[in-house]
Amino acid sequence: MTFDRSVKIAPSILAADFANFGAEIEAVESQGADWIHVDVMDGHFVPNITFGPAMCAAIRPHIKTVMDVHLMIAPVDPYIEAFAEAGADVITAHVEAGPHIHRTLQAIRASGAKAGLALNPGTPVEAAAPVLDLVDLICVMTVNPGFGGQKFIHSCVQKVTELREMIGDRDVHIEVDGGVDPTTAPLVRAAGADVLVAGSAAFKGGSVSNPGPYGENIKAIRAAAG
Ligand code: DX5
Ligand code: ZN
């Protein structure tokens, strides 16, 4: 993975056909996805359950771009190695998921993956300040994690602006996750985000047998982001 601040659209497979992940990933990548965002939920840290490391390992061969694994689980540390072995390029943990985020980020980097830190809408950006040199990505949640298709929380845009300032010239991606579509993408891009996760807005209207809408959706988000 090389670093740059160009816009990357990361469709979340949370909005894909769960019975057909391999083909969905290939379809969305052929239609212009830059990264593939993989939402892991445990029914404890968030009120929903998706899948774990075995599923990540199974879909890995279908991902030609970047496998961006968003862990909405607590505890995190016991599972880092398994997600790294499953082939994650980026592993993102929530600062709210436990008392030892510094140790967690160190463990992610030690596993060979890039380390991501996610901040819930109610968490101030100051939570990231002590670990800025341990992260490769900061994910600003613009919905409360747990479900796709929720409404974008506008007050989170200011946090992106503040983080961009805090990061300075460090090679740290700013990712935005939740409610990103052509109307909200320009706001977060202008504030300094470079990785835009999109679930429902990326997958709407398309399917494996009709992937054209995936391409139109991705193009519309990218064009709006500018
Ligand atoms: C929410 C997940 C998101 C979600 C985004 O808990 O972390 O990645 O899939 O979905 P949309 O784009 O529909 O808000
Ligand atoms: Zn996510």
C-alpha cells in the first residue's frame, strides 16, 4: 500500500448480497472501487452481528485492491492476529472498545497490517492525539456504528477538519464512514477526508448480474467529492 491523499471510494460489503460476497466484490471492483470495506460486528460492542476472520479469509482472494477491515468488536486484542492472518491490509479498532488502545495499535502494526483508529460520533478528536504516531488511518464515524443506511450526522464534519489539522504532514489517512453519498461526500472531502466508505450509496440499484449501477454510484460519489 502506498500513501496518498487522493479520494478513495471504499464500498462496504455490509450493503452487498451476503450469499454472494466473492462475486459482489469482483463486481464492485470492476466498477471502480478503490478499497473494499469489511464491517465486522460482534453483537456486543455494536447491536448487530456480521462475520469473523474465517469469512474475511474466504473473501480475501476476491479482493484485488485493499482489504479494509473495520472491527466493531470488544475486546479487540485477542482477534488481531486472526484478522491479519485472514489477509487484512488495514485493521481498524475503536478507541471506545477498550482501555488499551495504545497497546491495540501496536499489536495491529506488529501483525503486519496498517493500523486504523475509529472514533464514534460522541468521541472527541482529542482521543486520537496521544496515538497519532501509531496510526495509519483514522476513521471518523458519521453514524453510530452497527447498521448501514443511517442518516449522516453533520456535526461530525467539524471533527474531520480538526483531525486534518492535528495530523499535519503525517502519512495518516482520514476515512469517513456512515451516510456518505453524493450530497455528503463534498463536505467530508473539503474537510480533509480521503477514504470515503459507502455502503448503501455504492450498492443501490445494482447486482452481480447488473453491476452498471455500482459504477454509476461510485462515479457520482467521486465526482461530488471533487
Ligand atoms: C456502520 C458501518 C458502515 C456502514 C456504512 O456501522 O461501519 O461501514 O456499512 O453504510 P452506509 O454507507 O449505508 O451508511
Ligand atoms: Zn465501517
